[in-house]
Amino acid sequence: MKILVVEDEHLIANALKKGLEQEHYTVDLAFDGLEGFDLAASGDYDIVLLDLMLPKMDGLEICRQLRSQQNHVPILMLTAKSQVEDKIKGLNCGADDYLTKPFAFEELLARIRALARRPQKAASEVLTIGDLSLNLSTYEVTRQGKNISLSSKEYSLLECLLRHANKILTKDQLIQHVWSYESDILPNTIEVYIRNLRLKIDKNYKIKLIKTIRGFGYKISE
Ligand code: CA
């Protein structure tokens, strides 16, 4: 899952990125409002963590403009202000949730998980296809009940394929969902990751779940 953090305080932004990456999220940073808005409007993110006070364009304005463009990416507002009216303003402009700084990192993770679950059916914390399942809260991946250990990127790649199960994803789409924009990953590198993922989830099983669609990309299906 890919998260955009819009935060002008570099120390906080970098700490968030580091912490979230340890939790298997892919994170991009924007340090001002305009850059944040442009990236958020790209549609490449599953969640946006948005600071309220930002140079060039503030968080409320970013929120308002995204919503006016029919962009419904889940937005979690982060702010040092704790006044009730700011919370109301934030929610009125289309933010989905609100967290007051300083906050416990665990609290942030809980809110992110709640937002990530929202578009799906309630309580569906497990993505499955056939006999393969991926648990979004424990990060456990199993096939036929057996645990499979994946690297962080392999996990993200599999999660992305499962979220779009039965649909073809191009290499570029996989890169956009799984890697941050500063990583200069080439489409060919995706093949290496896919090969490694296959060794772990498909090789020893009769039914191969990851399919190569020649000239297009990959999909996961039964
Ligand atoms: Ca700020």
C-alpha cells in the first residue's frame, strides 16, 4: 500500500516515512502544499497523510481541491492544532479522519489501517485468492495454510496484485503502487521481483496464481 505524507517539517516527515516503511508501507514525501497537491492528485496513493499548516497551499485547501476534482483518496489530517473548530473545518473540507500532533505512532497505524479497510467490506482484513491468503494486520501470507515468508517489497507486490485480483496490472502500474517515486526502478526489475515471488508462492503448488500476460503485465487469479 502506498502512502503520501505531506509535511513541511522534514524531521517529522522523515520519521514518519521510516516508521511506515518498517510497517511495509511504501511512502512518498512532499514538503510543501503545492507538491503535495500535485502528487495526491496523481491518484497513485492509497492514503494521504496531510499536515494542516503548509507552505504554498494549506492542508484544508488541498483537501477541498482534491474533493472538488472527485478525488476520493482517504485523507488523514495531521495537525498541531487541537481546537475543535479546526477539526470541524478539516472534516468539512473532506478529510476522512483527524489526528492531533503529537500522536503515538501506534495510534497513527491504527487510523491508517481503519482508512485502508474502508472501501472494502467491513472486517475484511484478509485478502485471498484460491488457497493463498494475505493478512493485512499480521502481514502473514499463507498458502494451503502454510506460512510463506516474503521480503517487504515482495509482500507489497503481492498485496497490490491481490487488491486488483483478476485484473491485469502493467509493470508501470506495479511500480507506481509499490515503489516510491525517488526509487529509479526499471520495468525489467519488476520481472526479478515477480520471479522471486513466484518461487515462494507458486513453485511448489500445482495451480500457479501469478499469470504473465504477454505484452501487458501480470495478474493474480485462480
Ligand atoms: Ca506544518
